[in-house]
Amino acid sequence: MMSFKQRFLTSLCMSFFMALIMSGVIIGHQVGVTHPEFWLNWRNSFLFAWPIAFLAAFCIQPLVKYLVDKVMSE
């Protein structure tokens, strides 16, 4: 079982990279990476998405670990 600190830091790092990548890909797809406001839109989208991604990752992590453990034990 993960300690609270390990679970917190794992969720923080995972959500950071996932929100960064996904917000960049989606904004790039919507407006194009050469659009003058791409970087501003990406930053705003990332800052909006990261807290949501963190809460989702932190809350769902025990369920995901349980499911992975169950699949791996079969």
C-alpha cells in the first residue's frame, strides 16, 4: 500500500504531465500551433485542467491499483 505522501506526489506528477500534454494537444488541434495565441491558450487550459486532473488521479488511484492487482494476479 502506498503512503499518503507517495500517493500525493505520484498523483501530482502524473496529473501535471497528463494535463500539460492533453491541453497542448487539444489546443494545438483546435487553433493550430502557429496561432498567435496558442501559448496563452495552452497555459490557461493547463492551469484549468491540472487541479481537476490531480483530484481525479488522487481519488481514482486506489481503484486503479486494485484493478491492476486483480488483473496481474490472474
